[in-house]
Amino acid sequence: MELTEAVLIAARRTPVGRAGGAFDGISADRLLSAVIRACLRDARIEPHQVEQVVIGNAAGPGGNIARVGALAAGLPVTVPATSVDQQCSSALEAVNFAARLVQTGAARIVVAGGVESVSTAPWRQTRPRNRLEMPRLYTRARFTPEGMADPEMGVAAETLAQRYHVSRERQDEFAAESHRRAIRAQQLGTFAAEIAPLTGAEADVATDECPRPGLTVERLARLKPAFVPGGTVTAGNCCPLNDGASTVVVASAEVARGLGLQYALAFADSGVGAVDPAELGLAAVPACANLLARHPELSLADIEVIEFNEAFAAQTLACLDQLGIDPARVNRDGGAIALGHPYGASGAILTTRIFSQLVRTVNPRAGRTGLALMAAAGGVGAAALFRTVRLAASG
């Protein structure tokens, strides 16, 4: 079967808020509907033209948040919506699924992305086994069966730091640089065109909340280990808890040309991989390797923009070392350590960042490439490869 070319024609994100901060009390569907509407305006797509919605979410209340957000955004009741839960890589897989729908001809216009509201996520509790037993609160579901390793994220990051010899000093240097880059990008207005501000009676937020100006390695070095006594992972060299949403519009190249667009971000391919759940943060490595194995003509050195989700500096550096990627090439405007990591939305935020750097730029050109990489709970990883395409000659 001949595949249809799937292209991203719009990409937006909300500002990323700190849990309990700027978006405290703002529901996930409110965050999601704001970016869906912004993307449709950018793409000049009417709500009734959308054929499907695919949205990632990890910590929400369930109940198909994709459907709730789509209806809140004003999409007709006839537009179906699907929610994806692959934890941190949920939104990237949602984008990948949407692109595959377009490639196979199952749809011509799909809205995809992710949302997370840690601030409003419900408490979780076990069901009592009898009338005498009380419910018990728990923070997350298991990601492996009983008897198999299922470490907390910070503990798993410590495991990677030790096994792959990622020092505390190197982690703190990476974290400080992430904040420095994000602050510089804010000051230059780099994020302005990709952010869909949230305005109204509940909130008036137009900028990311978490980047910290003046954060130095010396200040980070004063922090105590957060997860393992005597360890190296601290509250300063890992991501905060966050709220946010991000979506893209994926369409066929034919639709994009009909809209008169000159350039778009084509979906080239995606990859998945998995590792021992005890080392869950390393899963981006096989995902990337499996993707590139199908593209022998392409090496990591050829890829211009690489966005890697910085859940932990230790985990990020371990992955980059295994892949042979210089950290200086990754997350040029800062990553999740500074900007934040709203779990179910982060993969779409990476995609939006790639769109901004390759398409929403002053001088786009065809043939440029971007790569998004994620690792997720349970030891699964996802990757997506994009390239810019020229759809029409300038007029």
C-alpha cells in the first residue's frame, strides 16, 4: 500500500505551570481545549473538518480526556476522540498514531497531543477487601507485575547514575545549563509564537513558570539528595511537577497544499523500545536505535534538532552517552528540568519545539531534520523523526 505523506501544519502548547502554581484549579480539559483552539486557528482548519482527536494523558481522572477536551474546544459531537496512556511518552505516541492514521488514509486531518494537570489529578485509593478494612491512598499504579522491579523514578535515576558513572557535578552542570538556556529563550521571545496563553477569570498566564534566572552550579551543589541517602539526584537536577498541554494538527500533504502552506513538518518515522523496568529511564536508547535502524542513510550527526525529555539529568546524560550524542546539541532552548514536565503532554511539547525550530522560523528550508526522544515508566521508550518539506513555491 502506498502511504500518504503526513505533515504537521500547526503546533502549540500552553505555558507550563508548576503544580499548585499558575494553573492550580484549572482542569485538564480546560488546558487541552485552549491549545486545540489555538492550533485550529493557526492551521485555518474549521472544527468540523477534524476527523479524529488523539490525546495522551498519564495522571488524570480517566474517562477519555481526549473526548472531553475536544468537546470543550468546540469540536462537533460527531468527531471521535481517543486517549493514550503510555505515561511520559503518551503525547509523543499520540502524535505518532495520528501520523500513521493520515499515512494509511484512515483520516486526512487529526488533532494530536497531550495534557496533564497534576494540580487537579484525583487522589487514588485501594478498594477495601472487607467492611472492616479502610481504603488506602497510593500515589501511582504499578508499572510491572508483582515480584518484578518497579522502582520510583528518582531511585531508578540513581541506578543509572551509578551504573553509567554520571557524577553529581555533571548532573548539576546539565541542570544549570537547562535553566540558562530556557531563561535566554524567554528573554529573546523564542517561545512566544508557540505558546497559547491561557486567559480568563480562572487564569491569565502567558509564560512558563519554572525557569529560574541566576541558577548556578554552586547553588545546586548545596541541595541534598532527594531519593537515596548519599545519592546524586536532587530536587534541582530533575524536573518539577507540572501542568500543561500541547497539540499539533496532522494533515495529509494534499490538505496542506490546499491551505496554501509553503512549508510543513513531515512525519518521517517513529520507533519504540523497551528495557528492564529497573532502568526505565534508558528506554529512549533502544527506541532511537530501532528507529534509525530503518534509516541507514541517516546518522544522529545528520539530525539538526534533537529534543530529549529531561526527566532527570542523570537519566538524560546516561541515554545521551549511550547514543553518542553531545549534550550541547540537545534542547537548545532548555528542557524539562527548566521548563517542566507535564507527563502526558511532554511528547507533544517536544514536537512543538521541533516545529518551532524547523518550520516556525524566519528562513525555513526543506530537508532539515528533527528527532524527539522519550523514556517512560515501566521501561518503554518512544522516538519520532521529522523533516521539513516544501509544499509550494513562494508567491
